[in-house]
Amino acid sequence: MNEKLRNLDRIIVKREYQYRYDIFDKLNFNFHAGKKLLDVGCGPCVNAKILRDIYGLDVVASDIYEHENAKNFGLDFVKASICELPFPDQSFDYLFVQDVLHHIDEDNQRHEVHVKALEELKRVVKKDGYIIIVEANRYNPMLYPHMVRLLGHKHFRQRYFVNLIKEVFKYPKFTYLEIHDYNSRILWFWKIYEFIMDKLMPYQIRAYNIAVINAKDL
């Protein structure tokens, strides 16, 4: 596990945040302390807290609504849509975007709106910064029946996600990972399942599609 994540228990101990360990551990991105990061579509602000308290980043959290955790965690929160970020050009060293894109224009899922959102990310990242986009994969064997069919999430197909990112950014780097919120009582079983998915199964059905864009390549 990433050395910085070993202290995560003292920050967040609830079982429902277990998969946050896996996200940052598997992402294995070298954040530099003191740099400025925008957590776009921060939701309950757990990622923002980890990025601030564990990685030492200067974090701004943003979303179209303010979750109570923004105040509880003492975060710098700005109410905003990803399509209209109220920041000057080249404001942030890092942009972190998890499970946000498929919620944009959720009823219509218009391609031009998705592109507009990505163009806003491109606008506010610094020339030597990074954009990190984490999006659930629609046809993952666990996510599809639960999140898509039962709960109605409109997760992107992997091919659409990849083509969308490539349309806006020149040289994105993609990874595909299996990450879930597992039942802690039989965590060992799920870790075996995860190993099989990550190492033996086609990447096209893994749970998360991740794009990392170096702004130098924009």
C-alpha cells in the first residue's frame, strides 16, 4: 500500500469508505504536497479530505450542492458546475474528477455537454499540471446489475469514455482497475476476486476507467 495511505485509519475509519484506500493506492499517483488541487464534483468530500490530510495538498472542493461534510471537514468549498468553473485560467496544479462525467446532463447525456465539461478542466489546469479522471465502467459484472440496472446510474461504456477523452486531450494515459466497496467480513474473498479481475480478465470489463492527462501535452 502507498506509504501515505497507511495513516488513513486515523482520518476515516468507516467501512463504507474502504474502497477509497484502493482508489488512491491503485492510482499510485505522485502528488506533490503544497500544490493546489480542485476536487471537481466532490460529493461527500471524502476524497477532498484524503487529498488534503494525507497528501498535504491545498484542496478546493466543488460541486453543484454542498454536502454537510464540507463544513464538518473544514474544507474550502465552492458551489459550481463542472461546465462553468468560477476560476481563472490555469488556476490548479491538479484536477481530480471521480464519477462525475456520467452525471452531467444526466437525463439527456448529450455528447457536446460532456465535451464542454472537459474543456473547462483543460482551461483551469496549469500548464505543468495534471487532470485525473476516474469513471465507473458501465458493463462491469458487479456495477452493471447494481448501479446501472437497479439504481439507474448512467455509467459510460468504456469505448465512449476513451473516445471522449481522446477527443479533447492529445495524449491521455489510461488504466483500468477493479475497485469496489466490499463486505469487510469476507474481504479476503473479494480481494481474490479483485486479483482475478485485475490480472486475468479482459480490461474491458474492469470496474473503473482512469485517464491521467499531463497538461504539458495539451
